[in-house]
Amino acid sequence: MNRYPLIEHGLEAAGGWAWAAAKVNLWLEVLSRREDGFHEVETLLAPIALCDRLEVTVSGAADRLSVKGIDVPTSADNLVLKALHSARQTRSIPPLQIQLTKKIPPRTGLGGGSSDAAAMLVLLDALFPAPGGRQELQQQGALIGSDVPFFFGSGPALATGRGEIIEPFSGPFLGGDPVCFHLIFPEIGLETSAVYAALSEHLTSGDSQRNFPVGSFQERAAWVHSLHNRLLDGARRIEPCMSEIAATLELVTPGRWTMTGSGSCFIVAALDPANLAEDAEILRLQFLEVAGSGATSEPPPVKIVAVPLLTPAE
């Protein structure tokens, strides 16, 4: 039995491999700014079937990280290498050759870097067992990034604190709807710290905060109209085109879209998988029409990808 259902992985003769899934935020409220500079949040996370892949081989005289697919830095700031450094604090790990195949775009709010780090910690634990077991991985992951602990879980979860305190979602998730999402990728990326810094103060006050509607996310169809992300306010302030994209989505798919994480990716919920192709065509035509309208403020070009919720094998 896989102790980490969201991270499918396996061992080979001289190493191993792991899949690192993306996540979406179906609800995100910012509660307050903490003394450590982070913000208290309450957010509903769900895994989706868009994945990076890690392959690790024990060989060579020094670590080497190479990346295929989407170009991301291979320096020590890469969260895969941060995970390796963290694991070496508790046990001896020989030099590794690491191949990362990226499909999750960075700076989109899909948690790709955090998922890569979680997958690396799980794979290293399989190859070189962590003395502290799962608790050690949880602690190391939380220090690397707020989203990392989510990926050690088994499915949808409510995250609190700065996002590192994870509680599995109870009850029927989304009423059992066979949910798919269209991911709307603008040709821009957003830095999480900048989005938080740009939030309006009144939007993080008690008067404007929403209570998490847990019951709505347990009912078929009802949850779609509860999608919410407070960080969109900050994203709009640093990238005005985010407002244009939001306006277009509200026009075409009213009430069933939101931004995920700190952006820049938007999600559009499709309750009936049979309508996916129709939704995609409508969205593409609308964005082309807006882009060709000659308006002073227009959304940037977008890429549209359909992705289902991830249902992990236990």
C-alpha cells in the first residue's frame, strides 16, 4: 500500500521515479497577516491529473539536476534540490543524477514546485529511509513551502495556518460529481509574495472575510457557485490583465470559475465531462474575439487545457 497516494512512485535497480501532481484551490480566504510575515489562510485544495515526473539515479561524483519540458532554473533554489538538501540533514545520501520532466507551469498557482519537492522527499525516503518517517517528511516539507505537506496526503483537504496545516476533507467531496476543469494559462507568471503584498487591507479584515461553506462543497452542483479566491484582488493590482481575463470568464462561464493559488492560472469547472469540448471551443472563440477587438486593455493570449480531478490509487 502506498503511504503517499498522491505521489505514485517506484524503485529501480539504481534509483527510482515519482509522479508529482498539481493542485487547484477551490476556495481561498486570507484571514490575517502573521508576525512572521506570512498570512493566515483557509483554503480547499484538490489534486488534478497534471503531473511532473522525477527520475533519480545514484551515480556520479556530484549531484546534477536536468530539466525537460518547461524550462525552470536548475540552481540550488529549485525546490527539488532544496528537498535533497533537507533530506541530507538526517541521513547520508550519495550523489544523484536527477531528471525532472516539467508539465506544470511555474508561477501559476498550481503548486508544481511544491509537488516536485514532496515527490523528491517521498522518493528519497523510499531509497534512503528517513529516521523520523512520515513526521520527518511533513516537517521538512513545511519548511520548504506551505503547499508541500498537502501532497503527502491522500486527496482533497482543507489547509489552514500559512497553508501547511492539512485536514482531509470530510464527507462526499463535490457530491461525487465527475469533475473536470479547464485550466486557463495566460502568458504571464505571478510571484506569490508580490500577490500577497498587493492585497487591499480592507479585504483581509474581518468585515470582508467569508466563512468556508463546507456544506456546499459536499453537494452536487452547489459547490460550483461557491468558488472563491481572495488573492485575485492582489493579482489584479500587479497585473491588470488578470481583471480582463476574469471579466471574460464571467461573461462566458458565469459563476463557475476562479483563480487558483496566487495565480496566474484560472480554472473553469465543468460538471458534465460531455460538455468539455463545447466549453473549450466557446472559451477559445471568446478570447480570440476579445484579443482582436482593439480594446485599450485586453487579456494576454491564453492556453486552455482540460484536466480531471486526480483520483489516486490507494
